[in-house]
Amino acid sequence: MDYLNSTEFYKSVVRHVESIGWKNLVKANTTFTELVFAHEENGRLHEIVMLLNESFPIKEPSYCTELPGKFTFDWNQSSSLAEVYANFINEVNSYSQFWDEMKMIDETCWVLEPVRPSKADCHRRIKLDINVSMEIKVDARNPTELPEIFFLGSETATETFRRKLESKYDEWNSNISIVYNLGELLEIKLPGKCEQEEVDIWLISLSVYVMKIS
């Protein structure tokens, strides 16, 4: 990899980084072929990894992000990493409402999956009662629109929830949160984390009690 010994390569990379601002560079490998830039949005930190190759800046770098949609950039020989970074910021900011909605779900509902959701995850499996859970898939571009909804459980256990949802589809209000909409359509208060913690404590207590008497 002769280009790693080229001062012109490093001068070019430094110029690109300077145009973005060194304060936005949070990580780089020793050869400066892997650069990680960060942007903060509404208290959330977002990173883009730019992988440079021997033909940079003629050939487009590769990108890694944690966005719910694929990140792309229309690169040409006159493009700069600063333009890529600006495009990344615009993409991040465009998903702000989506992340707000997902945060509300994670903080107020009994989320079963994913256990540790990433910023790219558009789905959640939510506990409804002891026998039923609900999988939702949110449109990241239109986060307050009616999501895809699937009920998980036996036919008998899910029937009531399905009938309520089917009869009230047209009552979905895109001007209010997903959590509030789901509660209104299903005519329930969605179980929250406090209920989950209470059940966990009860199960631990029960297991201890069983161990004592066995």
C-alpha cells in the first residue's frame, strides 16, 4: 500500500478533516484511512465512519452509519468529506422525530425486543398482557403514521386486540404519538417498565420461596 507512504495522501486527508473541523473528528486509525466523525442531535450522539482507499479522493470512500435508512452520497472527483458530513447531518436531523417516538416507546412501554435497540432499529415487540405481545414496524420517514402491526400469541388470545384494531384503523391520528394512538385504538393502557420491574421482583421472590420449601 504505497499510498500510505505518500505525503500527498496525508496532506489531502488533513485538508478534508480541517474543512469539517477537528472537533468533529472523534476517532481515527494510525493511517488515517478510517475516520469517525460525530454529530449531536437532540442529546443523541451520531457517528459516521468514512473509510478511505488508495484512490481517494478520486474514488468515493465507504461509509458506515447507524441510520434507519441507507446512507448514500453522490460522489464525484470534486466532492469533499465536508459535503459528505453535511449530508450526514441533514440525514440525522431528518430522523429526529422518529428517534423521539422510539424513545417514548422504550421509556413507557414493556419492550421485549430488541433488548438493546440501535438507532437503526425500526421495530419493537411490546408486551400487551401475559399471553399477547405486539410487533410494530415504524416508517422512519413518517414516524407518526400508522405502523405495521402484528399480534403474537394464540388465535384466541389475540382475537380481541385484532378486532379492536381492525375496527378503529381510521381513528389513527398522525398528530399525536404512537404510544397514545396504540392505547386509544386498543382501548388499554400499555404496560410500562414499572409493571415489568414489579413482575421481575415477584418472579425472583417466588423462585426464592420455592427454593426454601423444596
